[in-house]
Amino acid sequence: MIPPPFSLRLFRGRPVHPPARPAEGTRSSLPVKVPASGLLALAAGLLALADGGGCQHTPMPRSPVVAYPVSPGGVFQMALGQAVPVDQIGPALAGAGLVFVGEHHLDPRSHALENTILETLLAHNGNRNQEVVVGLEMFPPQADPVLEAWRLGKLTPEEFVEQSGWYDHWGYPWILYSGLFETIRRHRVKTRGLNVTRGDRDLAAGRTPPLKEEKGEQWLSFSLEREIGPLDLEITPHRWFFADALGQTGHGGGGRGSPPPKGAESGGQKERFPPPLEGYYRVQVLWDQAMGVRAARLAVNPRSQPKPQPRPDPVVVVFIGSGHLMYGVGANLRAQRELARLAGASGGGKKGDRIPPRVTTLLDIPQDELERDGLGRSLVPVGLGDLVRPLPPQPPPRIPTLAAFKLKADPKGVRVESAGMTAPPMKPAHEKSKREAAAHPTDLPVQQLLAEDVVTALNGMAVTTPAALRLAWERLNPDSRPALIVLRQDKPVTLRLKAIP
């Protein structure tokens, strides 16, 4: 096992070893906040595994840590103890073969930074005949043919969203990511999906019965295990991190002042979280391991290339939720382990073994998730990432979305398969009973899309595909009341819905 970049006091007073040469006068030992907002993906994502979202970020550790005070603006370089402007980030990335960029899925500033980093890497490495490859949390490898068609300019945005299954695999508004994907298409950047399928997640979570074999229950399909190896559930700091995060959500498994999970301090005994939390933990490990291993393999060219001038290894940049990267115990750790394995396997342990590509992690962290010193500077814990950008508070974007609805193509328009949890309970119209109201749905006073409605038009424009409806909805004024024409029990009904309920 390759250890994390630093030995940290991750949780509850464990020893910390700062970098060998920290900047003078920059250390502080203060507790770090754990706001509930820091669990958006780990709580909401894990409790809605079937909906396909990734995890955005997880909270900071609660015990005192060594931290750098960082003024707002710029990207802080942990190794140098200083910040650089975003537009001068190139030298900080120089020499890295694998760059993980931890985003906040709903923050436009994260996506703007991703675009800047991609443009910077393309400009720098294009002059060296070194390919730049993008890895994405948003898709599994099954979407690679569509990603390839997109980069070659063969698809419109609507066709790409529809054929790639954007809203099935991911679900976050396309409009937030459209600028990044336009850059990918403009430069024809090779792009690959790194995540796992819904079926893989369901199997790991225990939502479908585990496979049986001689060594016991099997939480991965045999083909996926051959690709990424068996799930390594015994990385103790990662378990501490997971337990600490869940302890703040009321789901158990930790909490302020509570001990770490059994087995974490008991000499490696294989104790587990109570179900279903152990299933959620397996999914978190599955995400990290699959994305880390797949990213590492993208970053290493086969040694069977023509000599004497083989093409250099590509530079791989991975766009992924921050919670998969913090403190170097997530997907970035799994990638480092795989890179070390590939380097050793390439030379058989003899002279000429490859040096593994350097892994660099850059994270966006909201300022309100960090403690402040007396001068109002954010205190960034040592080892959180190689590069960290504290984000000043900013209201989330108001983007209309139909993410709560499951939609399906229909010969007459777009069928609503499920209305999710957004629609209020149906109420009888006037004095009618619920049964009568169900028999006469056009009389319902509640303006809502219902299951089995077929949407035929939005604001007078015909709707033919789920992607077209979703993209048109995202472009609406958030305060508008668009007109939807639906077929309800084959009768046309006009609904005036709020773009954002």
C-alpha cells in the first residue's frame, strides 16, 4: 500500500507531521468546523444511490490540525505555503502526470476553474507533443463512444445529453458543465468516463443480492473485479473520515466526540458499520477505487510503443467531486497505488523501472467550511490537498431543473415515468373523493406534473425528447411560470408550473 502524502491528525487527536519546510509563522492549531452543508453528496448522494449522483464534498476533520492561514483569492500551494492567482496556475501543475480537480458540482466557480485548468494544460503540453486526456466522474466507460462522438463534433448538445444518458448517470444541470464540454469539443480532447454503472452501485450497496463464490459474498461483478481488483475496505483513515462525516447527519457512525468505528483502532479487526451504512461505505470505496484505478491507467502509456522515440505519457486531468480527494485518502490514493503497481510491473523490478507519474490534487473548499483566524483568513489544514482554493460565500445558482422527474421518450412527446418527491399529495377537487378526483384528473386544483403525463409542448414549442425538455427547462427564467401542455389520460391539459417550485 502506498501511504497518503502526509501523516495527518485526521480525526480525534492523532499525530500530525507537517511538510518538511512550512512557511514561517504560518502554522495554527485550531479546530475545524463541520457544517451540515459539507455532507451534500456523502449524505444525500449515498441515501439516493439509485439516482446516480456523485459526492460533492465531505467535512473537515474536527480535531485540532496544523493549518495555514490563507487570504481570499488565488490558489494556495501547500508545499510552498503561498498562493498564486488562478490565471498563473500553470507552473504549479508542471510535471504532474495526473491532476485531480475537486469540484463542487453546483458551484459555477468550480466549473470555471476546471475550464481554466484544461486550457492551461492544453497550452502548456501541446507545445511538448504531450496529449491531454480528460477523465470524468460524470460517466462510466460505457459512455465513451458518445464522448468520442462529442469531441469530434458529431453531436449537438441535445444529442449528446440524450445519447450519453447525462441525466441518468449524473443529474446535475447540463448548463453548469456546457462551457467545459465546449472546450473539450473545440480542442478535440480525448475524454473518458471513470465512474461505475448503477448496477455496480446497487450490487456494492446490497440493493441487489451479492454474488456467491467460495470466498464468500461478492460485492463486485466478476468483470469489474478483474478490472479494478477486489474492494479494499481496510484503509483505516478513510473509514475514520467516512464515520466522521456520517456522524454529523444523524445517520450514525460517528459524531462529535464519539469514537471511530470498531476495528479502526483495534489492530485491524474487520469490524463494520451497522447496515445499511456498511453498504454505503462499500459504494464510496467502489467510486474511489474505480475512478482512481481507471485514471491511473489513462496516465500510463503501454511500454510496447515504438523505439527509440516512444510517445510520452499523457497528462490526465480528472474532474471529480471534492469528497473523493480530501486528505489524499480517496480516489487519488487509489490512483497512486495503481501507478506504483504499473511502474513496478513495467520493468520487472529491474533497472529501468518507470517512475510513476506525479499526482497533484487541487480542491475548491467553501470558506464557511474552514475556521478563520483573527484576521479573517481561512485556516487550510495541512495535507488537505496539494493546491486549495477557499471559495468566498456565494448564493447557489437558481437553475430550473426537472431532475426529480424520470422522463422517457414517447411517440406523442415525453412521458413522465415518475414525479419524484417534488409533487405535493393529490387533493380532491371541491368535495369529490380521492377516487373521484383520480377519475377526473383535469379537475385537480394542484398544478403539477404527474406520473403518466405526456408532455407535448413547453411555451408553445413542441417537445420530442427528454433531453430537449430538460435543456429548455434549464434555460427558463427561474421566476417564470412556463406553460406545459400535457396529455393526461389522453386529454390535453395546460399546466402553469413554477420554473423553480
